[in-house]
Amino acid sequence: MTSFIQLTDTHIVSEGSLAYGRSDTATALARAVDTINSRLPVLDPVDCVVVTGDLTDHGSAEEYAHLRQLLAPLNVPVRAIPGNHDTREAMRAAFATEDWMPASGPIQWHHDFGPFAMVGLDTLVEGAPYGMVCEAGLGFLARSLKTTPDKPLVVATHHPWIPSGMADMDRNNLRNGPAMLDLLREHDAPVHVISGHLHRAMSALVDGVLHQVAPAPCHAVHLDQRADAVNSLVLEPGQVTVYNWHDVTGGLVSDLLPIGDYPGPWPFYD
């Protein structure tokens, strides 16, 4: 089986700082890397780790340098797309040596995993919290769909389009999700969309397209669905998401992996 791991919303700040004055995102990412590395021997072969945006908190070169330092011990390759907290050119410079990083324009890429393909799309609108897939991005997606017309496709974005019930987050989701969905529903094979941004695990089936949102390794967004709720963070346990391709289902099976060391494992029976 083929697998990949989704990491999202790492929100790395300058060394020695806390995000929002409360969240130790550097320690959270270091623990996530340790957890992934420790699990690699017992997982199906992991092709790569896909980081779905908000790699840094302010998009500075200093933050990206800190991020690269924290990711360096990871024992599998990394691919990434930007989120609303990133800056495109600083991210491009930080990952300039990676073969998936385009020299200019939106940060988007196509990767063939064998039984399925993945498209990473850039939803960053510089200076805005919401997301859009630009015309170049929609064109890139359309070309990718034509390149692999019969192959299942995973589309990675930072911003989701499914409603979370958290009013402040929903105002800043993907603004042109329907345009993207119009392309995806024409695909002749299964389509699976993975996103971040919400800092929570959520999923929905929209017109036959499964849209799955991953939690973060650091802080979560407080699940408060009242109309007048104040957008808040909560220091819930961090997680990463492991995806495995199964020929039996003809699709991906996901598992939320808690970050950290826990007692066990012990055989159920001696």
C-alpha cells in the first residue's frame, strides 16, 4: 500500500517565541516530527509528508528558516502549499531547492503516487485571511485532471469550502469552492480533497467529493458554534493524519495519529 502523512497549520514563529503568546508551535512541530519518525517502521511505506499551509505565523524569512530547522530531522520528503499566514516569495525562497517548488507564480504541484495522483493548490490571497484558487490554479487543476483522467485524485488546499459552524472561520474559508467543485465532479475517478485552516478534524461529502479537514499539531480552534462566538484557540492535543491507499476500497483510508509518547503497545492476550 502507498501512504502519505498530512501535517498542517504548524504556525512557526521566531525561535523562543510563542504563537498568540500562548502556543509553543516549535515544540509541537518537533514532537510531531519525532512521532512520525517513530511510527515509520510500523506504517505502510510513507511516500512523503504533505504540509497544507500556514507553515509560519507571519511569513518571515526568519520563521521559514526556523521551520526548515525543525523539519530537518524528518525521515521522509516534504511537500507543501501556502496558507493565509504564509508569504509566497519567502516560502519559495525557503524551499527553492525542492523539485516541486515552481520558480514563479502560484505554489502548486502535481505528484504521482502510483495508484493515485495528488495536486497541491495555492489558495493564498496575500494580505487576506480567506482563500481563493486563482485562474492559474483552476487551469492547473483542469490540466491535471486531463493528464490522469482515469486515476483517483487527491487535491490538497489550505482553505476548505465546507462549513464548520464556527462563524469566524467560515467567513474566511475558500471563496470559490464551487468553481473548483465544478471541475472535480467531471472527473471519471474518485476525488478526495484534503485541507487545513480550521485546526480541527472535520469531513463532509459534497456532490460525491469527500472533503476532509485535518487538525494541527499545535493549538486547535475552539469549537464554539454560537453566532456571536469569539474566535479562540484551545491547547487540545496535537495530531497528524495518516492516509493509506487500499486497493480493496479503491480509495484512501485516514487515521488521526496523536502526537507524543503513550503507554503501550501491549498484546491483548498473552
